[in-house]
Amino acid sequence: MRTICRSEPSHSGAMNISMNRRTFVLVSTVGAASTGSLGRSQSSAAQSNTQDPEPPAQNVQRDQVWAKLEDWARDANSQNRQFALAALGTLPKHKKAADVIVNALILDADQRVRAFAAAILGKAGMRHAIPALRKALGDQTAIAFAAAKALWDMGDHSGVILFREILSGKAEPEDGLISQYMDKAKRTMHDPKALALIGIEQATGAFFGPAGLAISIAQESFKDRGAAGRAFAAQELADDHSAATRGVLELALLDSSPLVRVAACQSLAQQRVRSSIRRIEPLFYDKHPAVQTMAAASLIRLHRWQ
């Protein structure tokens, strides 16, 4: 597999060399994928040294985007609701996004979703959600713990008493997610396959927040051992605004792994280059809900919709 980008001579500076190496990592790992359209696209691109033709405009509208995010946030499948909340968490300046996440924190029937909503609010730094997070300190221990952590990350120490109680053993987390994570950690140490999944779950957490969510994506990506590496490379490249890196990220939108497509989509949105809109729009209709929701949030960011 040839690479699209190579490191330039030293006069380009240490920063450019570092970024070029990151681009090299993504292109190389993409080429190593044994299945999926992206591997084939990469080969063609490397041979012709040209990018795929720009896809036709989908003309996705603002109301469609918000409706998709809200619909998935109410989906019957709790995993899909978490995908939607994760995507909404990439919109920290949008009160509408925060309101949907807060609604899940307060009303969702699944304690895992409520805990995840609290974690996302903290990760996104959505300070207008602080009153709701303080109220969640009275919820079950797992949700209260996530809310206390979210508040702490935003400089609010309202949950300090809960942390003290957990540390002293006065608050028992056996009914919630905390003990489940501890049990899972113990089992993992004796399970080679689970150990291999750690890297994938870490990569997943980089895009979807804490608490080891998106397990279905992690399990699916286990079939493609290079997916975690490609996703991590795509995330790292968000800070490199060169045209070469943007081209590689846009090609990664075609990756066979939903984890990589999500990562590439998020990184392109972070770069705020409007020319990427037409390449992200097809992902709005992707077969995987995690990709759909991240594409929707990315379009909001790139269009600067409110």
C-alpha cells in the first residue's frame, strides 16, 4: 500500500513532520484493512494521485438534522440513544443539544443511559446543565457518581460528599455501573479476547465519552483488527489542517468500520472546513446509527446551524 502523504524535508518544521507522520499512520492502517470500500478507494487514489469525485449534494436541511438526532435520542434501543447523546455532546455551545441530553439524564428509564448522559454533559462542559446534574446527585449511585464527576470536571464540587462516602465505604455501588466495571476488569485480566478489545474500547471512548459505551461498535470492530488504529489516527489528525490530511480524512468517511467513519466525521467537523459538507452528507443516511448521528451533529457544526 503506497501512502498519499510523505514527510517533507526538515525545513517544513517539526510540527509538519509530526502531522505528516500521523497522516502516514492513517493511510497505512487504512490500506491494511482486509475488507471494505475504503481499502479499494485508497488503492485507486494512491495509483492515480487524485481524490475521488465529489459526491452529489444531498441538500440536507437543518430541521432534518435536528429531527434525526432527537429521534435517535428517543429510540427504543438504549444503545442507539447513547449514540445520539454522544453526537449531541459534540455540540457544547448549542442549548438545544444540552436540553436533549438533560432530558435523558432526568427521564430515561435505563440507568446506563442516565449515567452516560451525565458523563457526556461533563465531557462537553455544558455548564447550563449544572442544576440538572446537581439534582442527579440524588439518583442511584451509578448516576450520582457520573453526575458528581461531570460537575467536578466543570469546577463544581457539589458531589464531594458522595466521593467521600464511596471512598469510605458508606456508599455501596453494587447496584450500579461502578461495580460492573470492576467485575468486568477482573474478568478481562483472564480473557485474551477481552484484553484485545481494550484497545478498541479505548478508541471508542475517545469519540463517545467515558463509561466504555458503544460496545456494539467495539465488538463489530473486533472483526477488523485495524479499525481501532485507524480510528485513533483519524482522531489525532483533527489538529492538522493541511489539504493532504483533509483528503485522507474524507477518504476515511468510506471506511468499512463505523468506528472509523465516526472518527473521520468528527475530525472533519472539528476542522470547520465547509468544503467537507458534501462528503459528510451521505453519512447522514448511513446504515449505522452512530454514523448517522455523528454526521448530523457534524453538519450542524459545519453549517453553523443553531
